[in-house]
Amino acid sequence: KAGVTQTPRYLIKTRGQQVTLSCSPISGHRSVSWYQQTPGQGLQFLFEYFSETQRNKGNFPGRFSGRQFSNSRSEMNVSTLELGDSALYLCASSPGGGENQPQHFGDGTRLSIL
Amino acid sequence: AQKVTQAQTEISVVEKEDVTLDCVYETRDTTYYLFWYKQPPSGELVFLIRRNSFDEQNEISGRYSWNFQKSTSSFNFTITASQVVDSAVYFCALSGGAGNNRKLIWGLGTSLAVNP
């Protein structure tokens, strides 16, 4: 079974630009979550999508947004990039449903802002 | 508010030593879940274990064991006879039972270096 696939692996942008990151979950998984990982703040939850609807949201500004498609693939968009947005962005998928099932992570997209 | 504390930032051991990684959590939920993940240098987070708040049985999986104690709000992880391949950052995480509390709250991780 293929794992969670994130593209691209690396991205370099400049301040003020916008970026879109992509995540393909494990086949059959309907829940996709996004996390930001930085050395200073650690892993922080961005949002979770389930059946094309945002089910949970973390404490990030509105510049961070996401969506999920009918095939469960998800995209995350960051607009008006700031230097502090440099981070590893991780996507995780799980079957979804009622219980807190383990999330399976992709390799991440490393975003660098110049 | 939910919180996870991993007080040990870095641990260095010699191969074959036993090592325990500490995790202390805070939550007001009566139903919650605790997790351990491993992040090797390659970067991918690897799921190790999930525990729910109603199951305090300790668990052993090969050289790995976990000690869950609700009385002290701790969920510690022990590696027996450590190996170089165990070198990684280990994260403890917590999620609540429902709604917005279902998101994972992470500790800052413990970086484990196992030296030959």
C-alpha cells in the first residue's frame, strides 16, 4: 500500500509570494491533517479535513488555508509568505471516523522563505 | 488546555544501554489518546503506539515498552538494549476524545543519540 505522498519535497519562495502544497493520503483514508514543524515551536496543528470539510482548525492566521478534494487528496495554501513561515510542512492521513486512529505521515515539504 | 511536556531535550547513550524517554501530559478530557512517534533523520514521522485513557496496561513490543500511569499523567517510553538505529527524535502526543480536541498536541521531542 502506498504511503502518504507530499509534493514538492523542497520549495524556495520569497516574502510576499504564495505557495500551494499537495498531499495524497493512503488509499482509503478520508482524513487529512496538516502540521507545521519548526525548531522553535515544534509540531503545530494547522487543520484537518474529512470528506472535503474542514473538521478541526489550529491557531494559525487566515493566510493558511486548505481544501480537500473528492478523492481525499488535499492541498494547503499559504498566501503573503513571511520569513517565519519557513518550516517543514507535514501531512498525515488516517481512516477517519469516530476514534482517534493513528495518523500516518508523509515525508513533508520543506519550505524556505528568502 | 491540553499540553504535553517532554523534559528531556537530548539524550545520549552507548549501544546496549537501556533508555527511558519521559512524557507528561495535561488534559481535562476524561477520554483521550496518547501516542508516540519516531522521527529518524530522514524526516518522516513513524507511528509507534496509541493508548486510550481507559487502558492503563503497560505494553511491550520487542525492545520497546511503554508505561502509562494516569495517577502521574505520564506515558513513558523505554528502549531496552538500545541500538544505533534507534537514533532519532521521539515525540509524545495527545489528543482528546471529540470535536476540536481531536487534534494532536505534541511535545517538543527528545533527540536520542545511540553511539556505537
